[in-house]
Amino acid sequence: MTAIKSKQFHHIPLSVLDLAPITEGSHAGQSFKNSVELAQHVENWGFNRYWLAEHHNMPGIASSATSVIIGHIAGATKHIRVGSGGIMLPNHATLVIAEQFGTLESLYPGRIDLGLGRAPGSDQATAFALRRTLQSRVEDFPLQLDELQAYFEENPAARVRSFPGEGLDIPIWLLGSSGFSAQLAAEKGLPFSFASHFAPDYTLPALNIYRDNFKPSSVLKEPYAMVGVNVIAADTEERAQWLATSQQQQFLSLRRGEPTQLKPPIDNIDEFWDPFERAAIEKTLDSRSTIVGNPETVKQKLESFLNETKADEVIINSQIFHHEDRLRSYEIVAGMMD
């Protein structure tokens, strides 16, 4: 197993994963305004990158047209990297993604990331609506990745070329919640981001697979791993725990197959779930990678998670109902970078 040196927390880049939440009683337009304001604030606070995630058929998530909102955020900021966390590549023709991200990189040079996943980001019926077929296999994803990378290479002899896209240096990341993308990222010599914010039990095994099998490439000489963390920080422990009930309700609605807009916090979550639902959601929102509390608690738990994973970067998701509380949560985390 590869030996990884311990890293100091305040030297680790921190980034943002935004699902563009639509809060109960609101709409997508307000969600996008909130995302712009958050991106502008975290840019000023020193965050490294701002990623948006592709999801479909979910009334509480507005980032389905991921490339479009990436351009909107990049246009409203100055230097923070903006990208996808991620684009679900099997939902799309690789040429279209090459053209979209070639366009984004041409508009905002040196600021665009292309994170790729292989899950549908939705249910089977929605996947069919997106793809018009459900015949794709796990084995197809590496082939799609090869196709996409080829579109970014300069190849005058190719019959089909991506304009814009060809010849542009757009960092490609692989995202995953299991060992498959970890292995593929290692073989391709690409940076890897693990979804530990909803698959905590697989975090260390996936990171070990990635690091132990990494092959240097033209884009990366050593493995570079980023981990996802849910953070809900507030000035008091009590308020943080109260705010966290919005995310708990969100996962409860998904477990019941009834996704909703992001609901406001409630005083007693135990009135809304049974013991089995509670156990399942607490397993998903494990306290190692779902960090809730006051500034001292959050810093201690983030440092502990970093020491455990030896990650090179942390990307933070904060599903918080009130926009002011969401800004404050990221502001608290920003203060830990000093």
C-alpha cells in the first residue's frame, strides 16, 4: 500500500459542491441567484473551485442543465475554477460534451473543470428519457472516456472533430462512489474525486485502489484525490443540528421514493422517520463525512477526516434551507483556512 504523508489542514484546498437546491416554496430562478451569490462569496474567501452536479427529475435540485449553469457561475465570478461534479457521461453524446466544455473553456480560459461520473443521476425511467435506451453497460464508460479525450486532442485526420474543444487543455476528473472509477482514474493517470459525502464506508477502500494502482500520465505525475464532505456549520451546536434536519428530510424523501424541494428545518426529526429509516440515513450521512456543529466541532472533525483519508483536497456540500445560514456555514469553514 502506498504510504501517504499527513497533511496540514490549513494547507489543503477547499472547494464547493453545489446542487443548486430549490427550497420549499421557491423556484429555480431564486436557486440560481443564490448560487451566484454563494460562488462570489466563496471566491472572495479563498475557495479553490466551484462544482455543480447533474441530477434529473428531482424537484429540489436545479442543476440538471449542468453546462449552462457552469457558464452562468463562471460569468459571475473572476478567478475561481468552475466545473462539473459531475457530468453523467452515459447520459450524453461525447461529442456534445466536448463541444459544451470546449465552449466553456473558450469563454473562461483556464477556469473550467470537467468532472465525469457514470451513474444516471436519476431513476431508470428518467435515464431512458435522457438516453432513449437502457442498453449501455458498465464497460462502455471507459470507451466513452477515450472518445471524449480524443475530441480534445489535435487530430486533423479525424473524420469528426470538436470545435470548439480540439486542442484545449480541460482538466478531466473521474468521480465515483465505488472502486470502479477509482481503478479507471488510476489506470488513466487522472485526478479522482470520491463521493464520501454519501458513500462513507467505501471511501478508504476506493482511495487505496486509486493510489496503489496509479500510473503517471501526461496530465498527472502523482495521484491527486479529492473527497466530498457534507458540512453544516453554525455559530452554535444547537442551530447547526437544527439546520441539519433539512438534509435529513431530503434523504428521507429520497429513501421513500418521493423527492421533494429542500424542506425547512424542523424541531424534532424523530417525529418524521421510523427507527429503520433513521438507521439507514445515519449510515449514509455518517458522522465522519457529514459534519454538523459549531466552528470548533467542524474544525476538529474536518481535521480528523483529512487525517484519515490523507486527501489532497476537500469539496464541501452544504444542503441548508436558509440562504443566509448557508453563506454563514461556508464563511465559518473559510475561517479555518487561515
